[in-house]
Amino acid sequence: MDSQPFTNKGFNDANLLDMDFEYEDGSYGVTLSKYNGADVNLLIPAECNGFPLMYIGKGAFKSCVGLTSVIIPEGVTGIGIDAFLGCDDLTTVTLPDSLTHIEEGAFAHCTRLTSITIPKDVTRIGYNTFFRCTALTTISVPVIVLEHWYRAFGWCDNITSVTINERVTNIGEETLKNWTGLTRIIIPESVTSIGDRAFSGCSALTIFSIPDGVTNIGMHAFSGCTGLTSIIIPESVTNIGGGAFSGCAGLTSIIVPESVSNIKGGTFSGCTGLTSIIIPQSVTNIGRLAFVGCAGLTNIVIPEGVTSIDSWAFSDCTGLTGVIIPDSVECIWEGAFENCSGLTNITIPYGVTTIWSRAFHGCTGLTKVTVPDWIFGQWSSIFSDCSGLTCITIPETVISIESGAYSRCSSLTSINIPNSVTRIGHDAFSDCRELTSIIIPGGVTSIEDNVFSGCTGLTRIVIPDSVTSIGKWAFHNCNRLADITIPEGVTSIGDRAFSGCDGLTSITIPASVTSIGEQAFSNCSGLKSVSIYETSEREWNETFRYCGNLTNVTFHVGTKTIGRAVFKDCRNLTSVTIPEGVIRIEHWAFSGCTSLAKVIIPESMTSIGQGAFMGCAELHCLKVPNEDCLICKDAFPGCGV
């Protein structure tokens, strides 16, 4: 019988239609819009009222409890959004060869579906099409699909095997990302490109063969494939994207083909099991973080032709004991070999003109470094925390030792700073505990913050007349430093510059000094004598606080102010003569000086601050000549006055 036009009247005619199915005339043709039946095994009718079924509509079988198998008939070209969403009992689906597209979420949460074969003419699979089909173990994928899907099989953690059609040329971005159950996949010879993150997170994958025709391996293509133990990169590959094999902790060896000229950023980062790698002569650049954290790598030869070793390229390669840097290298970037604790010696070739900050920071096993004569600058913390380094020669061409350059080189016993140096940056030699003596060249004008802080073995240092400032904490805790001369010309001494220098017995502060920071000489327990010149009015705060053995203080003409807590807790100070010209004593200036028995106050004194002599129990008599002197009512608590 000839079929009649498909109309809403025909659609509603109970004599013509199976009441288990509802249909509509959709944009793709006859569409099955709703299933009302309760079948366990279902063969969907191929026609409705004589018209061929073309499309399974949105949510048509959504949450059909009890449905275990479905055969979709030939002629159907599309399956709509959420069509079989949440069919928890569905184990088998047969898709027709006529199918060209499957929309978003079509089989999502079908948690008992174990396998799927996608027909060869399917060109589109929507987002999350098979999302959380956790029982899926095998799939067969046709041509083209791999170039267009995105997370179609998200959280399908139990897929172990994938068959890819032999006509596929491109494995697209994130195609099989995070398929943690995947153990086997065969890539056909037709493939020429593997996209970004294509196999990222496939942690169960152990062996992978890249076909000879592949020219491109995308960024992070195999990152996090922790079970991967072996991979062969064919000579056809010309580009390996950044992070391509990062986090492949099981990978033990790899050969980079001659066709590759650039090892990009993070390519092998975190490959902790990698013990051997061959870098070909074709490579001219080793990128940022290229081998960071490859703790099992013991030896590496960088080929001639490489001109730059980028930032952190080999940082945290703790097993690395030897590295050969070729003469072609011009620049070693920031942190390039940071924390390579197994390195014992390094020769920087003559072609290198620049070494950036922290290049060898934390190389604790490093005992010897050879630096070429024509490096014109050394950047911050270049050899900091190289605790095994015992000596180093700085070339005559160096004009600046940058911040932290040798900080915490705790075994460094000697260093020769050439006369060419005009600047020593902050923390340059901090915590070099075995350093015993140092001569600062005459071109240096400033000793910056923390430069020699914590150099507990330092007994001698020569500060040249060119120096005009001594920074904060500059010599903090240099407790064996017995003598130091602050030259005329120094105008400022920073906070705690000499605090904790227990070996100092005397100090002279020259008249040129116009600024002294807080606690500049505090906790100098061996300090017995202080001579102070002053030509301008200034406040010194806590300058000699806790100098428990200080017995003699000499103020010279010009002193105007005795600052806040400047001699606080100097318990052995017995007498002080404050010269004419001093106009005020600030708060707590002599508080806690428990042995202080005699103080001579000049007529020029106009004010004595709160707690200035607090706790000076031996002070029984004090004369203040100036009747107009303003004395705080709490100036003498705990005194015998």
C-alpha cells in the first residue's frame, strides 16, 4: 500500500501507530520523541506510518529502567541530546551504519554498558556523549570522529582497549584524556598528528608505539601516563610539544630523533624514573622546565649547537652527577640546574656570557666551579645554597656580585673578590659559616643588607674608605669578628648591622655617621668599650641594647641626643658621663642597667624621657643642673634616686 504523508493526524491515529512510541515531524524527518514501553530487549521500528524513522529525539528513552538491549534500525542518521541518558540497565546498543552524529549526553550514565562500536560514517560525537559509562571496557572508533569529539567518554575509567580506524589521520585534542583504565591502543599508520593532551592521564598505559608517519606530538600529549615504560619517537617527528611526556614517572629511557631541533618547555618534566636520554646534535634549544624533577637522570650530554639552556631546564635532577655544557652555549637561564644536589663539579664554557639568578642554587654536592674570565655579571643567588663549595675564583672582569650569589655556601672557606667589583648585592655571602676573612675592594661604595649576615667563622674583614653606607643586618651574628674599623666617610649604619657580633670588644663610630638604625650593635655580648662621635642631631634607638659586658661609653663633642633604649639592659655599665651639648635622653635609654651607679648630666639637658633610668637599682644619686629640664614622672622607677 502507498504510504500517506506523515501528518499530525497520522501521528495521533491509534490504529496506525504502536502506542509504546510517540513520534513527531522534526528537522531531521520522522523523529521518535518518546518511548512509553517496558521492553527488556527492544528493536526500534524502522518506519512510522510507512515513513522511515530518521532520528531518535531528545530524551526519548531517558531513564528507562529495565531496558537492557536496544537495536536502532538502519536509516536512523542521528541520536539526540540525552536520548538514552540514565538507562542504568542498558548493557548492549547496536548502532546502524546510517548513523552520522550522536549528540551531547546521548548515552551518559548508562553505567552497565560494556562495549560500543561507532559506525564508520559518524562525523560528530557530542560533549559527554558516553559520560560516566563506567562499565565500558572496549570501543571501536571510526574515521574523522577523533578530530571532532571533546570529552565524549569522560570518566569512563574502565575502558581498557580502543581500536582506531585505519583512515584516521589526526588524533584530536584531549581525545582520550584521563582514561585511567586504558592499557592498550593501536595507532594506525595513517595518523600524522597527535593532538594536545590526547592521551594525558592514561595512567595504565604501559607501551605505546608512535607510527612512522607522525610529524607532530602535541602539548602534554602523554602527560601523566605514569605507567608508560617505553616509547619510541620515530624520525618523522619534527615537533614535540611542551610537556608532551611530563609526569611519565615510569619512563626509563628515551631517544629524541635527529629531526627534532627544539626540546620545548616541560617536555620530560617529572619523569622521575628516567635514567637515560639521548639528545641529538640537531637540537639548538633546551626549553624551560624541560627535564625538571628527573631525579633518576645521572648523566647528560648537551650537544654542540645548543645556544641556550632555559629556566629550570634541569632543576631538581637530584641524581645528576655529571653534565657537559658545550662551548656553543651563550646563556644559562634562571634556575637551570637548581637543586641538582648530586653535581660535584661544573665547568662553564668560554662561550657563556650570561648566567642568570639561581642557576646552580642548591647544588649541595658542588665542590668546584670553573668560571670563564669574561663573564661580566653574576645574577642573584647564582651559587646560593651550594653547601659543598669550598672555594671559588671570581674573574677580574666581574663588576657586580649580585644579590644572594653565594648565600648559604656553608663550606666556603675563601674567596677573592677582584678590584673590578664595584657592587656586592644584598645577601651575597650570608650564612657562609666557614668564611674566615674577606677584603672588600676599593671600588665598592655600599655594603648592602645581609651581605655577610651569619658568617659565624669570619674573623677579619677590611672595609675600604670608599664605603659610605653599611646596610641592615650586614654583619649580623658574625660572632667571631673581633675587630672592625668603620671608616670615615660612612654616613649610615642600618638596623642590626652588627647585632650579635659577640667577638667585638670595642667600636668607634666616626663623626661622618649621621644615621644609625635600630639595634645596630645589640646583643654584642663581648663589647666593652664604645666611642661615639656625632656632628648632627639624630636619634639612636636600641643601638647597644643587651650589650651585657659594656663598661665604658665615651661621647664626643657634637652629641645631641641619646636615643630610645639605646643602652637598655647593659647590665655591667657602671658610670656614664653625658657631655655638654646633649639636650635630651629618650625613653628607656638606660633602663635595665642594673650596675649603673653614677651618671653626670650636663647643664644643656632639656628633657629626660619615660623610663630613661628604669630599674637602675644602684643609682642612688643624680644631679640635674638645668632647673628647667623636663623630667618625665616615670623616668626613674626602680632606682635608688
